[in-house]
Amino acid sequence: MFCLFQFLDCLISGASSGLGLETTRALALRGVHVIMAVRNTDAGRNVKEEILKEIPMAKIDVMELDLSSMASVRKFASEYNSSGRPLHILINNAGVMATPFMLSKDNIEMQFATNHLGHFLLTNLLLETMKKTTREGNKEGRIVNLSSEAHRFAYTEGIRFDKIHDESGLTVKIQDLYSVEQDANRGPVAGGMIRIHCLKASIGSWIMWVRSYYL
Ligand SMILES: NC(=O)c1ccc[n+]([C@@H]2O[C@H](COP(=O)([O-])OP(=O)(O)OC[C@H]3O[C@@H](n4cnc5c(N)ncnc54)[C@H](OP(=O)(O)O)[C@@H]3O)[C@@H](O)[C@H]2O)c1
């Protein structure tokens, strides 16, 4: 089924498996041009090939992005922005959960670096492209942050920034991040041009959400 969606460009992080993969397939089926931002490009290309067998007209590109590395995020954003592509929808989907304590290349706790800082930097670096897209198309942009029911179990006082590198309590820390993402579920930003949504992981709910705005 191809329709109005075919004029949309959507970037999905962590698109080579799980919810990101299914989101890629669902949006491609509706004609959206999907940019799969993945750390393993071979896996990403395999997913793309599988989807193309099912949906030969799917428009999918695979680009390399390691959210745990700020250098990789900057490189990715620079390539995306200089490509001149529009960007209507950004889905911050990738994530790691309950990993043992480890540090990223930038010496930041891995879950915090990947799930939070990487997406924060990515979003900020792509914001001008999104604003330009909304201005030229006269259509609100969308940023979607994947969260979880786990946000209900976060510390009431919010993220303990002074304890990010404590090896204990990692699970609670990830719940704190989900909690922050829930707080980011708010109305228009960037002068009313872009709307930010936060979703507790549920594929059906956000596909409904995309449809409600773009049909
Ligand atoms: N499924 C659920 O029930 C559930 C519940 C609560 C919250 N969530 C949230 O929903 C999102 C998707 O969950 P999921 O179940 O689909 O997870 P998943 O199957 O584990 O997929 C996560 C994706 O993130 C990618 N990723 C991990 N680290 C990355 C990095 N440094 N840079 C770029 N990509 C990276 C993974 O890539 P690789 O394939 O290379 O590892 C993978 O494609 C996550 O943010 C998760 O926290 C899901």
C-alpha cells in the first residue's frame, strides 16, 4: 500500500533487530523512505534485502551509527546533513539494557552513553535538518523516543548524575533514563515545527501514532 507516506523520510536507530526492524518493515510497506542507522551494517543490509524480497518497492538505506561513540554520532550526523536529504521523523529506538558495567570509547557508562547521550547528541545535530524539512514541507516533524514501563520504578529525585559510574544500581539507572524520556513527551518545540513523543515500547501504538498524523 503506497500513499502519502511516500513523501516522508524516517531515520530509525537500531533498525537491524527487534522493534527497530519491525518499524522499518511497517513504514517501508507504507512507502516511507527509511534510513536504518545501525552499528552493524552487514546485519542492516541483510535486513534490507529481506524486506526488499517482501516489498520490492521499499525505499531503504543503511548507514553506520554507533551511538555509544560520540565520534560516530558526529560522523553520522555530518554525513546525513551534508547529503541534503530531508528528515521528517526521527525514531530514537536503539538501546542496550541491563549490561554488565562497562565503559564506552569515551569512558562513559555504556547504557548512559548509548541510550541517552548518543541519542541526545544525534537529535541535536539533526535538528536543523528537521527544521528545514518542516519549513519547506509545511508539515510538523516528529521525534519519537522509545521508553519503557520501567520508567515507573525510577528514583523519585531523577537521575543521580554524580553516581553515573557507580557499578551498583545499573538497572535503576536505566529506569531513570526511561523516566527522563517520559518527561520529554511534550508538545511542539522548535517554534511549533517539531513534536516530541515518548513511547513505552509497543509497536502497535506508535504505528497508530504515525498514521494519525500523516493520513
Ligand atoms: N522489547 C521490549 O519489550 C522493550 C521494553 C522496554 C523498552 N524497550 C526499548 O525499546 C527499544 C527497542 O527494544 P528492542 O526490544 O527492539 O531491543 P533489541 O532487539 O535489543 O534491539 C536494540 C537495537 O539497538 C541496537 N544498538 C545497541 N547498541 C547500539 C549502539 N551502540 N549503536 C547503535 N545501535 C545500537 C542493536 O544493534 P545490534 O543488533 O548491533 O546489537 C539493536 O538493533 C530499546 O530502546 C529498548 O530499551 C523495549
